[in-house]
Amino acid sequence: MFAIDSKGMIHAGPLPKQYGADFLVLREGDGVYLKDAAGKSYLDFGSGIAVNALGHGREDLARVAADQMRRLVHSSNLYVTEPALELAAKLLRSGPFGAVHFGNSGTEANEAALKYARLYAHRTRGEGCFKLLSFSHAFHGRTLGALSVTPNPAYRTPFEPLLPGTETLPYNDEAALEKTLDRSFAGIIVETLQGEGGLKAMTPSFAAALNRLCRAHDIILIADEVQTGLGRTGAVYSSFALGLEPDIITLAKPLAGGLPLSATLIPGKINDLLKTGDHGSTFGGGPVTTAVASHLWDIITDGEFLAEVRRKGEVLARALGGLAETHSSGPLRVGEVRGRGMLRGLEILAPEDRTPGVMKAILAAAQERGLLLLRSGTNVVRIAPPLVIGDGDLLTGVGILGEALGEVFTGEL
Ligand code: PLP
């Protein structure tokens, strides 16, 4: 066993160095609080990277999973199970979709989407129409296909050359879109709010341009809702709320309450072209994950639940606005408050060479005070609490973040 120190940390543990050397060892969770292996409590403003939408220690999720595990754990894609059928029916009713492909992670959901887009272009237009477009600061996953549409050089460079036929345009640049697109593009993949890329939001006019140009050139429009979907921004789908009309939606993170499950929702016009063996997954859409997801779906698609997320999102945004005002001047300061619903970001402005150190110090100072936060891009503190958080805990967390900012900003001057 690896030694856990008095702060609940292990150093130089068994995981690959890509994750860094020092890890907080978490042991259990209850509601919006987590406890480490040394017994210290943390308010969770990260939800395991926007996953635990309903918080921790949920008896209802545990019961659904345990009941299903006793009945049947796995079936493979040679068969189908009732929980998968029930979830699929709910997902298909949520928009103009003809079928759902289940996988296990966000990157797999996007891999499937990119393959379906290429397959559609290939089977309707023939060879040569395979280009895939994504946007600056996008994040679509770490497998080689999804990485090929993720422009961040830090993630890509050691793995190049990646997929041929991928291009990147500036996010929200309608003129560039208009100039570039033609029928040689099979698909466009886009986030409505860039969860990993600094929380920049898609403008409604960019959404309208995407709708229009994808229709004009018969390009498959893929909305990556892995992070924004399923209530996180106060809507079932952030893209629909913005007026984006995607052909495909990809979902993962919160879908099965913390268990690995993804869904790629495809239109009838793609489903009609598919032949046996075109794509597949051994584990995707198993009965346990889909049973839990079906239960979670009923909770988070409820109108009152979503209205509460939007209301609490405004409470959070106002409180963060207060921090921005307090820390609006000096060499280290707060810039924009970004995001929607319960996915918010606080831009940290610092000289470029000091930014990584300042960001690390803010997250560490918050953690020391019992608050777990995320980062987005290079200089944005990302806040993605469980959607069930109450106003009191939200304000407590923002208060702790304020103390952490104060400590780091004054310490650095
Ligand atoms: N797409 C988006 C928008 C994401 O935020 C992420 C993960 O952060 C992914 C895809 C990849 O998901 P996963 O890590 O489950 O493969």
C-alpha cells in the first residue's frame, strides 16, 4: 500500500506521471462534501470534473445500481437490455434523433460522432468529403480521433501526426466559417461553452451561422455536450437553449451519476445509412449504467429542477461578480466572470510568466481551506458544483475562494 501522509496526500504514487506526482486521496462523499483519507472535509466545487450532478453518497443511485447488479451486470452489444431500451427511449424523445449509440466516455462519444459524420458524407457524396472542422480552444477528448479536433498543442504535439483532413477556425468567427465551408467537409464539432478551454461562450449569431451553413453544404453538425449537457447550464441541452440545431449531440460526464456511460444521439438520416458492424462497443450501454442514467434523467430533466439550476447559477454569478469587483485592480486581479448555470469561470489576470504559478497557488490555497476547484484553460478558475448544491454552500464556497484570492494576490505583490 502507498503511504498516505497526515494531509491525506500520496506522493510519487502508482499512476502515470501525466497526472503529476501529488494526489489528494478521497475516501467518501455526502451531498456536496467530500472527505479525504485523513478525515478532512471539502466542499466540492468541481463534481469530479462536472460529473457528480446529484452530489455524493446518493442512496437512490446506489439502490438502482445494486438492484441491477443482482439481476444482470453485462450483456454486450450482441443483445440489448430493458434499462438500455428505457434510457434510449427517453433520450430519443429529447430531440430530433433516430438512434443512440452508447459508449463509456466523452472521448468515445465524440469518436463515434466523427465516424458517423464521415460515414454519412462517404455514403451520400462518395470519397473525398472527409474534412472535419473544430474551433480554437476546443476540447473534445484524448483518443486520437477526438484529439485530432482538439487544437491545444500541449495535448497534441507528442502524438502527431494526427488524423488527416482536420481543420481549426477561430471560435465565433462567422466570416471565417462562411469563407471556409464547402461540401468537402463531413462534420463540424463544437461546444456551446468551452468547458476546458477557458469557458468562452458561443454567440447566438455564430450558432445561427453554423445552422445555416451546415444545412447549405450538408455538413453534419455535432454539438459536444459532454460537459454542458444534462442540466449543467440550466437546460437539458445547452445547444437547444442557444438556438443551435445540431444533427448529433454527444453526452457523457453526468449521464450515469458517476458511472462511465456516454451517448451519441444521431439523426434518422445517418441511422438509415448504417450497416451491421459499422461501429460498436463491448461495454457501452450496459444495464447497470443505463439503469442509473434512466433514474438520473428523470430527476435532471424536470422543469423545476432546471429552473433551480438557473436560479442558483445566477446566485453564483452574482457572488463571483462581487469577487471580481473586490479584486479588480493590481498586477494580479480578476477579469471576466464567464459561463452559464452551474458552470462558471473566473478569469485571473496576471503577467503571463506568473500565470501558471498563480493559478496553482489559488487552487492550493482553496484546497487548504477545504474547497475543491477546477481550472479551465490557462487562467480561468472553473466552478462546477453538484447541481443539487444549496445557496448557503454556494456562498460559503465563493467566500473561501475570495479568501484564497486574497492570500495569493497579496502574497504575490
Ligand atoms: N468533450 C468535452 C467538452 C469535455 O469537457 C471532455 C472532458 O473534459 C471530453 C469531451 C472528454 O471526455 P472524457 O474525459 O470522458 O473522455
